[in-house]
Amino acid sequence: MMTGSIRQDEFGSPEQRMPAWDGDHVHDTASGEADVDGELLGVDPAELGDEDLIREMHSLHRTRLDTLRHAADSALANHLRRTAELETEYLARHPGREVDPSRLRDA
């Protein structure tokens, strides 16, 4: 018998647990985005060319599981924020992106 996999406890999703999570907007700075400690968090995705945007997303997706399982909360929060920024920029540039028919489910 299978049980539900959604946890209903005080921990919530990573976004809810991360005090630094701010996925609703991108900060604008000339030299990149900095957190409260002044650490550089990345170039504004709007300033990246298409190849650089794809490369950055590829890098984040490649490190996703390791970050989720083993990184500090602040690193996970930065990873979540950066992934959201880059993917939002990609979708803004490619609103009619090509969808692979083999990835569709029957209605």
C-alpha cells in the first residue's frame, strides 16, 4: 500500500523555510546582485546572452540534487532564488517555446 509523499509538518517547502527566499523579484545592481552580507549572487539574467543564460541554467540543474541534499540553508535559498530568476528570464524570452509532443500526456 502506498502512502502520500507530501509532508504535512512544521518544515514546509524549502522556499517557506529559507529566510533569504525572495523569489518574487530580482534586485537590480550594476555589478550583479548582492545579499545582505555583500556576497555577489549573480549577474542579472536580463543582461545574459542566450548561450550564457542556458549555460547558467544547465549548471544549476546539474548541481540541484547535491544542493538540496547537502548544502547549508543559505546556499539552498540562493540556489532556489537563482534558479527562479534564470528560468523566469528564459520563459520571458521564449513564451512560445517548442514543446516536445512525446512529453505531453493524453487528455
